[in-house]
Amino acid sequence: MNTWDATLPPSIVVVVEGLNDARRVRKALNISHPDAVFAINRGKKQGGYFDEKANTWKLERTIVEEVERKAGWLRGDSKRAEVVIFTDPDVAGRQYRQNFIKYLPLAKHAFVSRYRARCKKETNWHDVNDCGVEFATDGAIRVALKQARTPKGRYKWMKKAWITKEELKEKAWITREELEARGLRQSHLRKLNLSNIEGEVSAKRLRQVLGNVLGIGECDAKQLLRQLNMFFSPEEFEEAMKNTVELLESGKADEWDFTVGSDEEDFGFDPKAYIPPGQAPPGFE
């Protein structure tokens, strides 16, 4: 017997890109409330589209309104769901995420490394190395959602300015000059030398692998600077840079079987314990 009240919003609404992603998240969290996981694209009902003129992926405005409604954000209810945006670790996923930052600035965002969300064998719909939340393990999904965070700072496209420009500058822990010093922002004439790697690694290649490790997709220097300051800490950046260099030096940066850390990390609960249908695991209520 289900324990959730269908007349109330769930405790969490996880927004993913497709129905397969939604099934994976439901399985990983063992939740069955009909509104707890929301897919942007559902068969013929496509909530995301590619704007050729702007050369970017965008969302239909009705999608955001539907998420707000399912989370109880439109009714002013005292019981409001926590909204977590959990898009794929690629460019389209990052661009969908930017839409939600614009329209739902208080929603949280979850990230999974591309190396932990890659298709391992060819199917009728996917090639090896395609990435998506649907390919992540239960453990990787739980860890990503537990570590979800709200964007930091006030950016020009946000509706609500909850900090001043001066405070924003203080929160920007990494600058363009620091990106360049780390080899992540350079002209095409300058290259980054890494030990144990034959030849040289360009800033573009370094950003590509770093974006895959962080789960934000490939970025140019400006986009990377924005993503780092919005979502990540200096400690997370240093760890990701360490993993990036290891991937490049090992020659595994383009392989699907390289994983960082363990799927058996401490989730704050026993991932194998029984959880009644409709009830969220501890820490996700």
C-alpha cells in the first residue's frame, strides 16, 4: 500500500531529460509518488528543443510551469517539494540547466560525471559512449542527488537578485586569469605540457575532459568559469583537475570504463535496506 498522499506534492521533484532517465532515478531512490520524478521529454511530448538560430537547447516555458505545479510552488503551499535538476552530463544537459537557472533560480542541481553515466554497449537507440542519467548506477545517482546544490551568485538572467554585485565578486573564487594559469584558458598558440603525456594538451582538450569529470559537458573558457563559480567549490575543482590529469596521462580520457571513486560511498543510509514504496530514503525526504 502506498504511503504518499497524491493530493500533496512529493517531498522532492527530480527533473530529468527522458523517460528512461526517470525510470533509473525511481529505481535508485525506490520512490513511486507519480510526481516525484519529472521527464522533460516524454515520447511525442517534447519539452526540449534545439533553437537553430540561437544554436542552443531550450525548454518550452510550459515545462517549467508544470514542474512548479507538481512541486507545489504555484499554490503557495506550506508543504513545497524540493526541486532538483538532474540533466545529462553533456552540452544539451548544461543548456537545459541554464533554462532552469533562469526560471527556477532556487531549484537545486545534481551532477554526475560522464565517466559514470556512459552507455557500455550498443543498443537500438544508443551507441557506446553515449552518456545520460539512464546509464548511471544506483549508487552514482544517489550520491549525485545527495550532493545537489543551488547556484551561487546573482547572474543577469536570474529573476531574483538575492546578493549584490559586490557580494558576487567575493563569491567568485576563480577568475579568468586563474583559469589561464591552470591551462584552461589559452590562445590556440599556447599549449599545456603535462608529465607522462606525449606531445601537448590544449586548453580546449583539458576543458573537455574536466567538463566530463564534473558532469557539465564541454565548455569554452567563459562557460567553464561561470559553471565553476555557480556550482562548485575550490576543493571539488582541485579533485576534478587531479582526476582530469590522471585520465589524460593514463590515456583513458575517451574510455567508458574509467570511474572516479566508488559507487558504494556513504549515502547516509543503507542502499540495500528495504524502503516502502512511495517513501523517500533518509536524507531525501
